[in-house]
Amino acid sequence: MTVNFAILIDGGFAKRKLGDSKTPASADDFKRLIAAIVDDPALHDMRLHRVYYYDSVPLESTEKKPLNGGSIEFSKDPLVARSKQLFLHLSRLPLMALRLGELSFNGWKINARKLDKAPGDRVEILESDLKPAITQKGVDMRIGMDIAALTLKKQAQVIVLVTGDSDFVPAMKFARREGAQLYLAPLGHRIKETMYEHSDLVLQFEVAGPPLVPNVEPAKIPDVAAPHPQAPQPQ
């Protein structure tokens, strides 16, 4: 009997581990990551069912600034174009499914350092002290739902979860109770003991800059040309 495995990638977490502000994570970084997982000895003789990538559609609204007038156009942030380009390239990879949530603008928040350094009961707030309050919606829910669906439908007997977030422990416990094996790939991140407790195996490879794993050929996950360069829509 063929054993199927699925790779579920917490995009926000993985981007922080694979890149930084100066060198953001690219599609090539994710190709190397996927190839490294597929090549892990623990998964030999298993069949890759699908790779699921979870992230948020970038915020593109225009919001008024509360002080001194003016507005902020999130669509002009370089992060927006970079995210769209990443999603486009990832969507062209074979066996790849994008699951995109959304970002929500929830007003403005004051820099915590400003409040901590306030000398008395009053503090002067400048425009530079205010930061957009942005929250992510729908991503964790999609990961949990896919873990449940893959397990209950017997589409994958092994779930490889790329994250370091202990919020997924309930979903991990569910998968194991239903008979699936849960492999965790924290990419060198220090994880809580509960994540060790509720996983069957922790894949130990560090992310130490490009190339991620020198002896793994990125061609193992080849590019697939797309007829039109359209950004993928949430599924």
C-alpha cells in the first residue's frame, strides 16, 4: 500500500525563517525547502500528495492618518508587489495549492516603547508614534480545516506541518487521534514542549541561508510555465 504525505506550509512563519528584511524569502527558497522535505529519509518510499501554502492576500486599501491629515496607501508598499510575485511563482509549482486568507486594517496603535518611556501621567503622541493595527484572518482556520480533511478523507497518511506556532497543537492532536502521523518541520525554530508531545517526528534541518540544503537539487520541484501572469485568487 502506497503511503501518501502532504506538506502544509505556514507561509508567514516560513518567510521569517527563510529570509529577512534585506533578503526576503523567494520562490526558489521555497522550492529548496520543499525539496529538502521530500528528500528527508523519513519520507522515503512515500508519495507526495500535495503541497499546501498558507498566507494572506496583501492589504491594498487607503486609510486616513489620524494626525496631521493625509493618508497611507498600502498598495504602494513594496511588500504588496513582492507578495503577489511570490504567490504567482508558487502557484506554478506542481502539486501546489495556495490557501490565502486576508489582512484586516483595525485602526491605529501607539508604539509600546513610547508608552513605556512616558515620564508621567501624560504623554505627547506624534504621528511617528502611530502604527497601523493589521490582523491576519482565515489562515490558521484553513490550516486546521485542511489537516482535518486530509486526515478524515484518508488522502494523506502523513502530514508534514511547517510551522513553529503552538496554536496548531489542537489540529495536530486531532490528526493523530484519527490515525494520521504528524511530522513537524520547525526550520530550526525553538518550539514548545507541547509541539514535541503531539507530533510523531520532528524533522531536524536548519535554515542557514541560501542554499538551504546544498545537496538537494531544486529541480526536484520544477517550474511549470503559466499561460498568463495573473495573480492567484484565494481558494
